[in-house]
Amino acid sequence: MAANWKSCSFSALAAGGTRFAACLLVIAASMLPAAAPCAEAGSAERPNIIVILADDMGYSDIGCFGGEIQTPNLDRLAAEGLRFTSFCNTGRCCPTRASLLTGLYPHRAGVGHMTQDRGLPAYLGRLNDGCVTIAEVLKEAGYIAMMTGKWHVGGEPDHWPTRRGFEMFYGTPEGGGFYFKPRPGRSVRLGEEKAEIPEGWYITDALSDHAVRFIDEARDSGKPFFLYVAHIAPHWPLQARREDIARYRGKYLEGWEALRKKRHARQIELGIVEAKWGISPADPRAPRWEDVEDKEEMDLRMAVYAAQIDVMDRGIGRILSKVREIGAEENTLIMFLSDNGGCAEGGPLGFTRGAEGAATGSADSFASYGLAWANASNTPFRRFKHWTHEGGIATPLIARWPRGIARRGEIERQPGHVIDILATCVDAAGAKYPEIHEGRRIAPLDGRSLRPAFEGRKMEDRALYWEHEGNRAVLRGGWKLVAAHGGDWELYGLEDDRCELDDLAAVYRGHVEGMILDYDRWAERCGVRPWSEVRQARPAAAAAPAPGSAQRDAPASRPAEKASGAEASGKKVQRS
């Protein structure tokens, strides 16, 4: 089922002389097939597995999901693999990371909100002791586990990636929010030591380059590898190199309304969305483009955002090239997705908090692209990061595995959830999810393997659930019940209304009542607490933030939530 790639190259962190020794290993391994010089003969072939996560990237941003941003490497993965168009995250960075890594709903893993310890079992702000990570499970199956990027599920050293199964780590344990240099309260680590930040350093490139080096390390280890690349891009602040920004300057002067229309048309052409769904009206808080005074600045903001995605894609290209170089392309499963929808933090036109006079996109600037552009990122859906409407939770998922996915360039419309990533990795690797790990009892998996969908088979029916900051949802049998914090439950039939425009709650009261009961049972099982209670909760010993911990990734999130107003369905959302 999976491939065990034997070591045959130099160690990225060792002396250059080991290249010669590695070559001797290749010669000695005479039984290894020529097409895959690193595959161990006589063993069940286990795949290498790479999971790549974007940060705050909207549903329509990349080329193969309708965007104009240049993403040729992701587009190639899509052309050679499978696009899941009904896949979902949790609507926010930390909870998505927790669910991706553990296969559990975020509350069950201890990360029901962000990284602040609220003194409640579901809101510890870190991965709890009742879960295991993909790295911990696959390590027991003989894999070497590696990570580059944003951890953000435990800022204290006892909870860093190196304590949760990852043998190699380069990135920021505490959270992101920087590109040219770490911001206060953040650090860049190689293993557990502070990493050197050389002149000209840019984190997106550094994460990709270290991923490439780690693949060489894994090759030398003689084991199959699991690599988790958790990018910071394109999360604010908007920062990119001048030459990368220049590639997109002027491309957005038509404004967000025109961009939404173009992307939607392209999505229909590609088969990503169905024409019968229509497109949600522009968010009522977004000004008309013709009324925007500084169009050049808003064009610049979207250009920087596009550049951040462009650079990420180029780094993904280098990772793909390395996989191909070591002969592992045929038996490497790669999955790409985003942690939440486009981010409206900072109000309609975004915030600016950098050095006075600093040009947006420069190292001294600190800005977001705002609600209006985020509305375009999330085309054709409504709402944003934080919410459990489609604009907050819908993500592209691309899966390519030449040996394990025969479907090429196809679209998969069956729903999936980020809780399914661990189950899929365990299934592909032929590993076993434990009941006990290092003496700790482990919670049963919530997720299910995506292998049936990979093979064109129907996945077993199930209900899926969401809760974040009082925003909540249930998906069952094509019906989605969803509510904003303080608002009434809304009901949508997603087969005909994925954009959530026609609220049928008053028509199908039986569905609503049954799904509310399902949600309440799920919330009780997961330890979900009312958002008003969570906001007030503080552990006795943690009234002040721990040094160096990341208390939230979005200081501007609350103004965006308060500004939600009337939504595109025409139904007024009540706020408590």
C-alpha cells in the first residue's frame, strides 16, 4: 500500500563527504528498482506523505479553483490528481491545525478556540494528552516525521512539534504574522534552538527550502517520510518582495466586484461550482469600487496578497522537484488545503499598523487586505474566517498520489472535513491508530479516510459539525444547519444552494429540530461551551499570558465580527 523509500543521498545537515557514502549505499542496494532507487526491496511499499497548509487563503484564490493568481505548481497537482470541491476546515487557524494533526474535532483535542488556556478541558490552547498527532502515529509505523511552518497548537516548549512526534522542525511554534523578520512574541526554531535569520530572509521561501532539505534528510534515514508544511502565507501582514508585488500591480484596478464576477465565471467553466447556485451578493459592508478614494492603494494590497500566494506556489514547486529528483514522485501522496476562508479582519478596507510612511508590502509595513477583497477571495460564498458559513469553512483540497489515485484532473464533490486528514494518512501508510499511546488513553478518531473517494467510491454517510466563537453548523444528508453567534439557525439544501441564499428553516422545521438535537449531543460530547462563558473563562494561574505565547493570531478579529450586519440572504443576524 505504501512505499518505504530507502536512503540514497546526502544529509542536508551533515558534512559533504556523506554524499560519497550515500552513493555506496545506492550501489549496494542492487535489489532496488531503477525507477524508484530509494524503495526498499521486499517490503510492502508505503507512500511518503506531504500535507501542505495555506493560512487564510480563500476558496477562489488559486488558479485551479478559479483564481487569476499564478499557481502553476498547484494547478499541476490538480491536473494530475483530484480536486475536492466540498471539503471544509474549521473556520480558524488553531482549531484547523488541531483537527488536521489529530483527526479529532478541535474541542476534543483541547483547542476549541485559540492558544489561550481558558481553564476548560476543550479550551486549553494546546493539544491535550488524549490525542495523538499524525507524526506520532506514523512514527510508530516506521516513518520519519518532519515539519516546517506555523505550529500554533501549543506555544510552550513542552508542547512544541518536537514533543509531539516530529523529529525535524523548522518554523515558528507560537504563531505567524511575519515575513521578513519575526515579530515580538514569535520565534523561528530549528529543532528547539533559535534559528539564524540571514540577510534577505523571507519566511515563505525559508519554509519551502527547509522542507527540501528535510526530504534529503529523510532519504538518508532509510525510512518513508511524513512532511507537514504549514505556511504562514497569505495571512496578514501584507509583506512581499518588491519584484513579486510588481507582477500583480495594476491587475486589480477593476475592483472587487469585477474580480468576483470573473472568478465565478471561471469556477463555472472549470466545474468547481454549479451555475444554479448563483453567487452571493457583495457583502453589504464592502464599499462600491467606484466610491473608493485610493484605488491605487487597494490595488496594491491585493497585489501583495497575490504575491504571497505566488511565492508559496513557487516553493511548492521546489518541493515537488525534490520529490521527483529522489525518484519518489509515483508513490508520494500530497494533499494541499487552507486553514480557513479569506480574512475580513481590519474592516472593509483593511487595517494599517506599520511604521509611519512605510509602503504597503514592505518589511516595515503591517496591513491587511480587508473585508472587500476577502469577499472576492471567498467567491462565490458569503462570510469569512471565524464563521461557519461556507465563506469561512470551504477550502480547496487537492490530492495527488500517482500510485494510489488513478483519477486524473477529476473533481470530487463528496463532502470532507479536515478531521479526515489523519485518518487518510494512517490508511495510506498502513499504520494503526492507537487506543493507548505512551501510557495515555487516546480518544477515538472523529475523521474517516478519504481513500474511497480517491478510488471513485462512495464514502459512508455521516454528519459533520462546527463551532467557533459561538458560530455553529451541522451538515447531514445534504442539509446544512448554520447559525452565526447570537443569530437564529438557518437551513440550506447545499445541492441546490451551496451559497446559502435561500433559508428554508421555516419550511422544514422537522429537519431543523432534528439537527439541533444532533448538534447539542455533539457539543456535549466535545465539551463545547457557550462563547460568552469561554470569553470570560481564565485559569487561576494564567491571568497573564505566558512569556512568548501567542494569545491570538488576529487582534483585529473582533471589529470584523461586530460589523457583520445584515447578510446576503436578506435575513438580519441578531447579535447578543
